[in-house]
Amino acid sequence: MNQKPATIKLLWEILIVSTRLGLTSFGGPIAHLGYFHEEYIRRRKWMDEKSYADLVALCQFLPGPASSQVGIGIGVIRAGVLGGIVSFLGFTLPSVLALILFAVVLQGLNISDTGWLHGLKIVAVAVVAHAVLGMAQKLTPDLKRKAIALFALVGTLLLQTAFTQIGVILIAGFLGFLLYKNQKDDSDSAMSFPVSRRFAVICLTLFFGLLIVLPILSEMTSIHWIAMFDSFYRSGSLVFGGGHVVLPLLEREFVPTGLLSEEAFLAGYGATQAVPGPLFTFAAFIGAAINGWQGGLLATFAIFLPAFLLIIGTLPFWNSLRRNPTIKGALQGMNAAVVGILIAAFYQPIWTNSILKPIDFAFAAILFSMLVYWKLPPWTIVVTGAIGGWLLSFM
């Protein structure tokens, strides 16, 4: 493995490469991993194939944005913690800036009845339906995990509280442990990282400490910015399964409270599909829609901070963690629950707010086919959705 000290030249190289990826990586986390493999492994040979596969496995194991964590991990391996920060900034900032600009433009406009907005809502139907099918195939391959997903679906729909999803994920983790605790991992691969165990423990302590302290501070102080930071931090800490799953968490944090309208929320989600980079940058749109560009930057920092703390905190311990049957079984249960939670979000708010007439369903089917069968780039789906929604408004 090619590890080097963090020099200005090396950090600049990481920034240039990651920014190019941040400007061109469309298609969601699975596509991002393919772009990373082509650029970092095949072209530049910054890591070997086995180490890259192990890093991807670690990031799938952790909550948070998997593709962003892989990018951070590659930066850390290449040039230490500074390399991870630079890699993250390059990959994330292009879409963050675009979504903040979009949110600022929308502020003050009456968007509730615009045709193009309805088109973006229908885009969200097609995109999330595709995500549901892909994740269900991968994360619920057997009847036991399908049953856990069904439990999560029913529980999330019938008990719509702020704590339901956390409870569902914890119960699913316990069920996964019971059902898969005897499953063995025969993998003998290993990898090393330029991060000390002491620093890793500090990062993990900070991760759990903020998760506990922020809600308390928010309740005690009633300071808006602390409450906002807490909402985004918790969302970034509790998402298993990638960017699409953050949708229901963020929706329940900001829409029922009146901080963001349903129309603006779904418009931002549709716009997030049109930009490259990680789907977690949707938080930048929400933050900017609520509190301007400062809110967008705060939301971005808060929702990605758990990813940083977790990837750096677990790197030195991964070789032993990944073979622990308790953790592996619990993770399988949690991942199955994610499928159920995402299906629930697909119904409410996405389907119920988007498919209002038969022609809406027909248009959603066309967009879904463009995305899944014709494999057109996501930005073309978004543009088609916005134009189609505008045309549908005249019918």
C-alpha cells in the first residue's frame, strides 16, 4: 500500500483528483464506488484491489454516506487525516455549492403550484423506486431479512414519531444478532492505516459524546443553531444504507415542524439528483432553505461529521471488528430494516405527494424506464422531469 507523508504537493494532488470526481460522479453511491475504483485504483494505483475491497466493506458496515467515507478513507491512507479532509472537500463542495445556490434562488418564491416542481416530485418517485429495488435485492436476500424489512415498514408507517426509526433499527439489529450470530467469516484479508488507535478512540468518543450531548443542549438552551446542528448530526449518525435513507430522517426532522414545506423539501430532493457527488449534500439545500448559505454550510458540516469520526475511529480496529459474529449479524438485521424504512418513505411522503392522477403514474413509469432500463444519466431524468411536469400543468 502506497502511504506517504502529507505534503503540500500531495494534498494538492488529492484535491485536484477528488474535485474532478466531485464534478463528474453522477449516479449515486454505487456508481461513485465505480468511479473511485477507476480513478484511484486502476489509473493511479493509490491502493491495491484487496485493500480497496476491504475499505468498501468497512464503509458499508458503518452508518453514513458510504461513498464519501470511502473517499475519506482513501485520502487518509494516502496522506493521513489531512488527506482525508482534502479528499472530502474536493468530492463534496461542488454539489454543496450548487444546492445552496438553488435553495437561495427558491427562497421568497411561491413554488407550491409550479409545474416543474411537480415534475421534480415525480422524479423522486422514479429515483427512490430504483433505490428500493436495488437495496432489497442486496440487503434482503432471504426470508428472515425480508421479514425484518416488513417489520420495519409496518412499524415506521404506523408509529410516525421522532424515535420510531431509531427503535426499529435497534430492534432489527438485535434480531439480526439472534438470527445470524453463528454465521462465520472465513476472510483472511487485512489492511493497515496511518491512524493511531489512541486517536481513533478519541474520534469514537467524540462521535458518541456528541450523539448524547447535542439533544440535551438543544433541549436546555432552545438555541436554534444548536437544534439544527443536532438534527443533522443525528441524521448523519443513524443512516444505514446510503443517501436515499436519509430522506425520511430529514423529512421528519424539518417538515412536520414547519421549518420547511413539503414542496420545497421534494424540490430539493429532486435537485439533488441532478448534481454529482454524495446524496447527503441534500442537507446543504435544507440548511440553506431554512437559514441561508450559513445554514447550508452548517448542515453540511453537521451531517458529514459523524462519517469522519466513524471512518477514522474504526480504521485501526476493522480487521478484528469485521470477523465479530455479533456485530456482523446485527448489521445484517439493521440493513434489512433500512429497506423497510425506505419503502415507508417511498409511500409517505414521496408517493402520496407526487402521484395524484393516472398521468402522473404514467410519467413516473417513463422516468423509471429511462433510469433503469435505458440507463440514461440522472441529470437527464431530472431535466426531463422538470420539463414534463411543466407540460403536464397545461393538461
